[in-house]
Amino acid sequence: MDAGRQPTLHEIEDRFVAIVEGRLTRDEVDRWAGRWVTDDGLDWDDVSWWALSLLHGIDLPAGESGGYLHDDEQVSEWLAELRKRRTM
């Protein structure tokens, strides 16, 4: 992906897949998404914004337990929901 070009929905989906498969860390994906969420000069479709907003914050801790606020099962459910929304 070109750093100067807004990511496509496919590229956003790939970040969900990368987390589920363990290819990228949650921290890496959060920082990537944060770069795009905070860019006020971009125009997003509803599905892309929904998915990107979920990725930004994907690394939030659940507390002292050491886990994440959004566990792996929830991330997989979000990926399934994203794929469903893409077909609508």
C-alpha cells in the first residue's frame, strides 16, 4: 500500500486477517489504523469507517489481567461481520 494513498476496504480487511493469523501485532495494527482515523482530510464509506474504527483501539488492555479488552474471538467475529457487510 502506498503511504500517501488512503487504504482500500480490502487493505483494512487484511489487517483483521493479519491479527487473526498472528502476522501483525495488535499494537502495529492500532498504530496503522490511528494514522488513518486521525486524518481529517479523508472521506470514508460507512463500512470502511466502521472497520477502521474497530482497528483503532484493538490493543486496549482489559486491565491488570494482561488480556485485551476485545479478545481474539471478538476480533474474529468483527472480521466475519466485515466480510458480511462487504457483500451487502
